Amino acid sequence: MQFDTLVQGGTIVTAADTYVSDIGIAEGRIAAIARELPRETARQVFSAQGRMVIPGGIDVHTHLDMPFGGTTSSDDFETGTIAAAFGGTTTLIDFAIQYKGQTLRTAFDAWGKKAEGKAATDYAFHCIVTDLPDARLEEMDALVREGVSSFKLFMAYPGVFMLDDATIFRAMSQAARNGAMICMHAENGGAIDVIVRRALAEGKTAPKYHALTRPTTAEAEATGRAIALAEMAGAPVYIVHLSCNDALEKVREARDRGLPVYAETCPQYLFLSIENFDVPGFEGAKYVFTPPLREKWHQEKLWAGLAKDNLQVVSTDHCPFCYKDQKELGKDDFTKIPNGGPGIEHRLSLVYTGGVHGGRFSPNRFVELVSTTPAKLFGLYPRKGTIAVGSDADLVIWDPTQEETISAKTHHMRVDYSMFEGIQVKGVPRQVFVGGRLVIDNGKFVGKSGAGQFLKRQPHSGL
Ligand code: URP
Ligand code: ZN
Ligand code: ZN
């Protein structure tokens, strides 16, 4: 058998197995896995001896080139996917926004144009729905057929993205029929708006008030409501960017009852807390995203949720805005600070450090959280999310012992600060392959912008 590339002698780690083997790659796919494959037949050989080989990371929650909060997120599909690749992420699912009055198809086309010719990793889209009259419901079916098999709905941001319960219920009922996954931003936007207006009237305008006006109860209430609506509609629901124990308890209760309820958290909720706002002047704006940072004790609850499968995925909610000029839009009023933070590059290293080196779960569970379950929940498995003959050769040669300190001085995201500045991680990618193409080689980008493929996803079929 002729291979384009041979990855030799690594410890293959999937969600299910750990074993030493060679991997032969041909035409972008994994063509063979065996203890010893003949190296003479390969055009190039990479030694993975002493290292792990894991399936490429899948980040199912990113916002590249997204107009939001009076500006646009600072990474586009070129800079964002390159930064993702540096961290071992080889596929991402971004959010195409349907603005009020538009067809859903318009959103898909617009985001397709943003990504085409730029993305260095593979990519797919969810569709954010902001407006859903009856006539538009069938457009959901059409989008599912085109591979956009998940929709994000908002219970927050009144006047911008927020939908009422009736619209959410109609969308969920349609998803129950067409196999779409509903991704829910669960916060009670109406109550939060009242609390925010009270704070502003009292002259509370500093960044930390973004967090202090969005209580955990608002997230828990909306999470519970989303689950109840999904149960009535007979649809699965996926709670995005879950940040606190109160909301986690709602997910746990629903899963204990056997409901198809899933949830992700993000590294910022695992590593940062409300204490990050204890910085001089306006610097707290670096931590303004939604849901906000919580008291520190929630972190350990979220880690336990990941270990016990009450949480199934770690995504990033990567939505970068530069401190200078973008975050500064809210200098005098926290409600004008664009919401979002940068994280696409460091997800795998952070989860490996806190999860595996922290003694909270195994390397297999790590792979499941950052790659396999995202692929299964969002219709990409087994093409993505595992190491098996026939799967895309999206591979990461992972050095589990290498230490690095995260810093804006060395990261590759197009943003002038890091949320994780100074945090030391242990476990980094050495080589990263997307569809058999080497894109990262020992800290250098050697891939090609525009080489990433749009992925048509299957409908949701359970875990
Ligand atoms: O603050 C955040 N999370 N910005 C991105 C939009 C969203 O709600 O996911
Ligand atoms: Zn959201
Ligand atoms: Zn988001």
C-alpha cells in the first residue's frame, strides 16, 4: 500500500482506546493503522515516538468575522483558523447570523463567503435564528439538508437576538421533525435588562457590573425553561457556554431523567473567575463576555460535570475584540463593551492541563470532550472526531509533557491581549494535520489559507 504520509510509533489515544501503532495516510484519509507499516512506501514519515496521537480538535462554538456590539470580532476565517490550528483544532463550527427579515439561506451564503478562500482548517456552520415567522419554518428543513443541521437561539440580548418562548417552542418542534440540534444561549434576558438599567441609574458603569448584573439564577432559570420547552417539543437541546453550578444542576436533573439534553462549558469558566475583575482601571473589560465569570467555587463543579458526563463538550465561544479601540467602546458604560473573549488557540492545552494533569479525568475523556462528542453531536462522526480507517486524517501529534506559558506576546490570535495571560499549560501540539496536510510543524504554520473545506453535516442522531 502506498501512503502519502506515515505517522510512526505514536500512542494513539481515542475516546475509547490507547495503543501504540503506526498510521498510514493516503488521499487525505486514514488508510491503515497497524503496529508496523512499511516506511519505504511513504513519501514522508513523522515520528510520534514517545508522544500521543489524537484526533484533531473540534471547536463547535466560534464567532469569526462577526459584527457584534457596534464592531466586528477581530479574527476572520484566516487568522482564526490558523490560530485554531496552532492549538490543535482542525475543525470549527461557526455561527451564521440570520438578521431580522432575512431568509436563513441569506445567513448561510453570507458566512460561506466570509470563510471561502480563507479558512486553513475545515469548517461548518450553525445558523443563529433571530426571526422565525411560520413561513420560515420550512427553511430550517432546507438548511438541514444542506448540512447546516443546528440552530442557535437566544433567550438573552433583548432587541438584538432574543426570541420569545413561543418562537423557541416552534423552532424546537421543527427540529424534532427535521433532526436539527437546537443550541441555546440560556439567560433570562428580560430580567437581566431590568437589573442592568437599575445599575446604570445608580452610576455603576465599570466592566465588573457586566458580571454583577447577570446572576447565576438568570442562567439557571433559562436553562430549566429551555429544557422544559425541548421536552414538550420532543427535541434534543444543547446548552451553550454553561458557566455555573446552578445551570449545571438543571442539566444534570434532565439527564438523570433520560432526556436528550447536552451542554458545553468553555475554558474561561474553568480557569477564570469574578476575581479577574480585580484589575486597575478599565482592564476588566478583557473579561466581559456572556454569560459572565462566576465565583471561583463554580470552577470545580464544572470540572466535576465534565468528569461525570453532566457536561459533554468544551468549546471556546471564541469572540475576540481588541482591548484598544474595540473593548474601549464601553469605557464609560459597561453595556457598550463588545461581549466576547479570545480562546480558540488554547482550548486543548488548557483542558489537558486542568483535566488530565489535574488528575480529574483520563486522556481518553479529554479526547472525547474536545473532539469525539462534538463530532457525534453535530453530525460529523465518524468522518471527524476519531482515529479510524476511512476517517479524515485530522491528526495531532501531542506532546503531553511540554510546558508553555500563554501570552499575547506569543499567541497567534489577532487580538491584543490574552484572557489566560501567564497561565502555564502542560501538553501542546507538535504537528497538526488537516485532511492529511501538515499545517503546524513545531510551532510554525506550514498550511495554506483557503485549503479548509466546508463540511456538510448530518442531522443529529443521538450520542
Ligand atoms: O460574550 C459572548 N459570549 N459573545 C459571543 C456571543 C454569544 O452569546 O455567544
Ligand atoms: Zn451565546
Ligand atoms: Zn457564542
